[in-house]
Amino acid sequence: MFDKVVPTRAYSDVDVLEEIPLPNGDVTEGVVRVGDTVRRPVGPHSALVHAVLDHLEAVGFAGAPRFLGIDDQGREVLTFIEGEVAGRPHPSWIADEERLLSLAGLVRALDDAMIDFGFPDIDTETHPDPPGIPPPQQRTFEFIGHRDITPENVVWRDTEAYALIDFDLVRPCSRMLEVQNALMYWAPLSHPRDRDPDQIDLDVPRRCRLFADAYGLSREDRAILIDDLIYGTERSWHLMRDRAERLGGGWARMWDEGVGDQIRRRREWLLVDGPAVTAALLAE
């Protein structure tokens, strides 16, 4: 077990610089750019995030921000990565197959870089499962994964996936779970009603196969990916509702905007169309 807890280190600005607000994520507010750095609020997850980013820097993985320290306002300071990031509404290029393949290579490189990190003994203050939720699947974890590979969290240079940002959801993971998470947004594994306009008519099984091949996902992992996601969508519905009620903020906003209905529609679509995805993943 990796038991090193990275101590908090201070970051001091040499000059007073303008703070430029950056687009917030679904639940993280107060993110700003200051010069060539990004400032973000810290939370229960931050010690693990900082340890992950320090590890990636140590092994020479270029596709992630560097953790520089904590500023005098108590915010984490990260390097700003220049490039293009998809905003909302998403640009049409999220449907491009060449970008899909490039992203698969970046995700594989990240996961390979995390293998030697192990599983840190860092308290992230996880909350007990809410009543009524199906029990978690029995898993064998392989590394600490990103697990939030949304269009908003990928930095592009030209048409190449250059870096991943927003590591707030890093947690124990497997190669199947990491690929599954990416495909939810980039295939996408969602009901057509909930896709971007440029994704509605995509050949989702083909895109899943392309990504899995480019990543190098094993046949064993391909066989269980869809069934695992079908089960996981029910857990997701309960978890999202619990966070909305317990934490409020962005979680409540997403729930009010209908994310629970989207999760249920995803499950309905997977039950009908998921077998075609699995067939494509396993085709010889």
C-alpha cells in the first residue's frame, strides 16, 4: 500500500496578478486563472489529488497539471495548461473519430503511469451509501483512475488529446471502469434524447470498438463493460439523489435539471442497445 501523505506546501505569488474566472464544473465553483496558474478550492479529496499529481510529475507524465502548493487564500495552485477545451454547448468536433482515438491513447498513458502509485492511505471522507441503493459491485481495482473524462476535462492541441484536467474524482479504478467512464461521454453511452446534436446519429457500437482497440482493453473487460454499466446506473441514480439532498449546490442544481431522469433513460437505452455494443466490442 502506498502510505505517503504529501504535506501541504505553501505557494506565494511574486506579483499581484488579475484573477480571471474560468468556466466552473458541475459542482466546483470559484475556479480562476492567475497568470500561468489555476486556483481551485480544496476539499476532502484534495490530499489524494495532490499526491496523484505529484506522482505523475515524478514519472514524467506530461498530460496533467502540476500541483504547486496552497496560496494565501487556502486555494490549491495548479499549472495552467494551454489548449482547447470543449465548452457548453459542445463543439461538433466531439464526434470526430480521430479525436476519439487520440483520447484513448492519452487515457491509456495516464493509467499506465498510475500503476506504480498504488493505493494511498489518505482519508477522503467517503459517505456511507444511502438507504435503498443496490450494493456495490465486487471489484478488483488496478490503480487510482481519473474517472471523470468528460469533454470539459480534456485539453486539446490541434486535434490531439494533450492533457486531462480536474482530478477531483480520482479513486480506485480498473481499466474497464476507466474506459467505461470515457465511453459514457465520447461514444456516447446515453439515450439519444440526452446526446449533443452532433452525437445523435453516431454509430455508438463502432465508436466503442475503436476506443477499446486504441486503448488496448482486454477481451475479458469488454465482455462485462455494458452489464456493469447497467447495474452501475441504478447506483448512480441513488448516489446523485443523495448528494443533491445532502450537499446541495451544484449537485442539487443537476438533480433539478433532470440528471436523475437522464440516468434512468441511459439504463433503458443500455438494456435495448447495449447487446449491440458488446457484440461490437467482442467481434473477431
